[in-house]
Amino acid sequence: MNGKLIIFSAPSGSGKSTIINHLMNQNLNLAFSISATSRAPRGTEQDGVEYFFLSPEVFRQRIENGEFLEYEEVYTDRYYGTLKAQVEKQLAAGQNVVFDVDVVGGCNIKKLYGERALSLFIQPPSIEVLRERLTSRGTDTPEVIESRIAKAEFELSYAPQFDCIVINDNLETAQAEAYKIIQEFIES
């Protein structure tokens, strides 16, 4: 039986990664979509495990060939994207494929797969709470935080285009809500 697609998008600091990591350890037969990138492997990263590592030239050629569901050039010659063939391979193996993508990529994947895909938007309770979370991390300068807040405001404008919005004002509640939504989708 073919798997389904579960798409997550959220502003930075919304708790998306924490929620996804929790769900990956539940009995939902979830598997991460393995993205492609044009950056070099870091540390012990292996091709085909964490990412498919492609040169910028090969990445651009595969874009021209229409081989990506979505992609983004984050910096000059630094690409990230999702290969259609890899997703199809995972779906054919019966895996429910999880995507952690930006809002535009999430909307594009949903458009392509329609009812086979569930799109979830993880939303902070407010911009003020998001600012507090980003500040309390202690990892970014005030300028970077303000840049992330500006991007978050843009991303929040896409929330209505997603199938479900999970407001993360309490992590355990948000995890339980996301689990219930995904379980019902997989079983339908």
C-alpha cells in the first residue's frame, strides 16, 4: 500500500522540529523526505542518508529537467530541494513521508499531491511569544531575531492555505493534536 505525505511548515521558533521529532518516535510509519543539497557534507553526513549531495551544476541541471517537487537557492550556488523520484520511491515502499519545508514549498507539494498530502502549519501563539522564544534560545543576535520575526510575519500570512493549523502554546497539547490529526489522515 502506498504511503501518504505529511507536510510541516512554520516560522522559526514555533516548535516545529520538536513536534516533528516527537511524532517520528510514535507508531505512525513516518519517514523523513531526504532532501538534496549543493553544499558539501558536514562531519559524518553520508550521501543518501542525511542528504543527496549534488554539485551546483548537477543541481541546476536537475532543476531544468523538472526533477524537483520544490527547491530553493538559499545563497548563491547553495541549493536545497526535494527530488520527486526519491519521494515516489518512499511512497511506493509504503512510508508516510514527512516534509519540513518553507511555506511556499509546502503549498507547492500540497498542490501536486492533493488529497494524498496533509499540510500542517505550526503556529506560535503570537509574534511576542515567538520573539521571546527566539531571544531565550540565546543563539542569535538581536538583528537576526528581528529578521526572523519579519520572515515569520510573512510566513504566518500563508497559514490559511494549510489543511490544519496547530497553535503551539503548550508543547504537549500541540504534539497530541498533531498526532491525532496525522493518525486520522493516515487511517482515512
